[in-house]
Amino acid sequence: MIKYIDELKQYLSSLNEDEYSNVIKYYSEFLEDGGFSKYEDCVRELGSPKNLSKNILNGFGLDTNKDINQESRHIDWWVILLMILASPFLLSFVIIVISIVFSILITIFSLLFGLFFGGIIGVISGIIYIFDSMQIALMQIGISIFSIGLAVILTPSCYKLCIGIYKLTVKCCISLFNSIFHKSYNKEVA
């Protein structure tokens, strides 16, 4: 058990003094109370000291990937060449996706704009034609008021739809970025 705790202490050097002493005290008491006196028993119960320390450091929000060697960060020349050759396709794909999303958003806003202002113009023209034909004018005013009401009712839903499309597009772009560059960019989308 002492060997296990000593090994654990080596991996937890990045914690501050309070956290370090609390963690060591907790696991020492845990192993004593459980009757784990042999190193193998401790490993069987808690895993290796290295893995346990990674879990502990992750719990404190500290980076546990400091021991990654430089070769894993190295990008081979063929990957760079492939990225250069694929960049016209990738760039055109990104432009197409952004254009489609932008056209969907413009269509939604155009529909709402048309419903609302078409309704206002319909009400005005209905009022003007009320003296020529009462039935047609009242029907036109009714349809125009319905159009205005529909635009007002659909506006919050369309706003939420546009925000959802925006968030989905950003998540897809982040996912594409992560898959290409093998980096983690997990910023929350507001």
C-alpha cells in the first residue's frame, strides 16, 4: 500500500498543497480501511496509480496530456500535401454549405416580411376599395389581417428555427475542424 501511495504522490505533483494532502489522505484511509495492504490489491481496486492520478487531475480540471510525445503532434508531409490538394474541394464545399444556410435564412425572413407588409398593404387597399365594392374590400381586409397575424405568430418560431440552424452550422464546422486538425475546440455556442 505504501508503494502504491508513493507512486500516486509522484503523479499528483501538479496539485496545490491542500488538494494534494486531501487526496493522499483520502486514498490512504480508503486503502487502510479496505484492508488493501499489497500493491496488487490496490491496483485491482483502484487501477494503476498513473490512471488514478489522471482521473483525479481530470476531476480538478487539470491537463493530463503533458506526457504526450512530440511525434503524436507531428503531421506527416503527405497529410499536408493531401490538405493542399483537397483545399479547393473543401473550400467550395464550405462555401456551398454556407450559401445554402444563408439562402434558407433569407427565405424565412422574406416570407415573414412578405406576409407582414403584404398584409398591411392589403388592409390599406381594402380601405381604399371599400367604397367601390364592400364585399371584396371586407374580404381583402380580412385576408390581410389574417396574413399579418400569421406573420406575427410565426416570427418567434422562425427566430428559434434560425438560431437552431445557426448552432447546427457552427457545430458542423467545429466538428469538421476537429476531424481535420485533430484538435479539440469545444466552445459553447451562445
